[in-house]
Amino acid sequence: MRELEACHYAPIYYLMGEEAYYIDKISNYIAEHVLKPEERDFNQTVFFGSDVTASQVADAAKRYPMMSEYQVIIVKEAQNLKNTDAIESYLQHPLASTVLVFCHKNGVLDRRKKISGLIDKVGVLFESKKLRDRELPAFIENYLRGRRTSIDEKSLQLIADAVGADLSRLIGELDKLLLALPENDKRVTPQVVEDQIGVSKDFNAFELKEAIVNKNVMKANQIIQYFDENPKAGSIYALLPMLFNYFQNLMVAYYCPQRNHPDALAQWLDLKNSWATKDYLTGMRNFTGMKVMNIIAKIREIDAKSKGLDNPNTPSGELMKELIYYILH
């Protein structure tokens, strides 16, 4: 993006990967900024991979712009392009006046193929990867900070758990939050998240983890009962990975040479700050290492049952209650 903003354009951009957000962000920027509005009628073309051949794309790329420094060609659904020999031939001598953009979503180009090496040599071969769940809070925080808005740790986790790693949807929800904030108070709080995204600030995955870490049996059971009655608020398929990640990290924490020192533990667990270690310090006080190993095994068992293995008819709500009871007793 820095190169594009500086008007340093490559002759080809091949944008690929599982995360559509970055592919759209880059291709949309090129579509909106390389040419002036009055130049686009004659110099900007959009193709769809299923409706065009590689030869037609290559022929279009060989044209010179009309009354403009550049022409822009965007190929959407590029994964549907068949024989790419014509593109490979074009890339031997690409025109500096053509900005050719391929958008290949939900997959990647085989890097063993000749075309991959040619693109890498003369242009940009960009892979847009899905963010991992643990990377979402930092992404949310940075996005809001760039818009001069602050957010607390609980609200970060609420949004990450509720929306997940679909960045296009996540950005839409964050923009909705930003519009709802008053001009004189740019802070995202749990109440704002509850009002705008529909996540209960009291009954959510974040609060469930807190109740489990602190062995608050009553609160944990209340939350699980709420999830059982409101499946959309917290499904077993979202809760199990969250619990597994916590107890997996807790198991690792026991092996930290200085496990009682927050800074050392944060570095050991690859956490962004020492504040994030508080749940693990509490967990090590409330659970023995052997209990944690058994909990991890129980989570794997419940996960298998939730997918129908050795479980003909137990509903997911009952499976979660069984797991929470096992963890807390």
C-alpha cells in the first residue's frame, strides 16, 4: 500500500489467499487511484475469470492507454482462468503502462508453476492469509486506534469472539460501532458492544473463561445455561477452541522457569504484554498440572462427541454442561 500511495505501480499484481479483505482493499485502491475519473472509460477494464480466456487478458494488457499514462485491467475470480500460457508469454515483456491485477480468492497459485516465478520477478505476488483467532484483538485495537478510538480488553475479546476472523464482516461491525460513538467520547465499552453488535456483556465466552479461571461455579453454570437457551450467543464450536487454547497455554505456563513473574511468563507464552498473564497466574493457583492435562483430554473427548463420534443423541448443550462440571470439580 505504501508503494501504491507513492504512485509506484508494478506491471502485475497477483492477489491471492483465503482472506478476501486484503485482496479487495488492494484491488479497490488500484481501481480508484491509478486513473483519474475521466480516464477510466477508455483505460480501465474489469474481466471475470469464468467469462474470459487468458489470451483475451494478454491481448488487452498489450494495448497502450488512450490519453493517459496507464491503463488498468482487473481480473476478478482469476482462479477460474484456464490455460495461462498467454499470460506467461506476456510477462516475458510486460508493458510499463499497463497495471494488470488478478484477484484469486479462497485459494493460492501453485508456486511450482512457471507463472508464479514470472509474477514474482516482474511484479507483486501477494498472499492474503486468514488471521488466527489470537491475532484478532490486536487487529481490532489497531483499526480503532487508527480512527482515534480506544477500547478496553474485555470489549476486544467480546468482539473477536462474537464476529470471528472474517475481516470484511469484522470491519463492517467496527465501522458500525464507530458511527454509534458520540464525538466527545470515542471509547468502545462492553455496553456499546452489547448495544451495537448484540453480544451480552454478562453472558459471553469472555465471561465464561473468567468464571472458569476463577472457579466461580455459579456464574459459569449461569452462562452455560444462557448459551443452552440462546444457541446463537455461544455455540459449542466457538467455546471449545477458546477453552482448549486457554488450557493448552496453561499447560505450557507450568514449564516456564520463572512462571510467577508476569514479564517472564508473557515472553514464555508469546503474549503481547504482562497484563495478559493474569488469567494464567490465577489458573496455576486454581488447577494442578495433572488436572489441566485431564481437562485437555476431556475437551478432546467432548469435541469428538460434538461431531457425532460415540455420541448418538446427546445435545451440544448437555455436552458443554458435562465439560464445565468436569473442569470445575
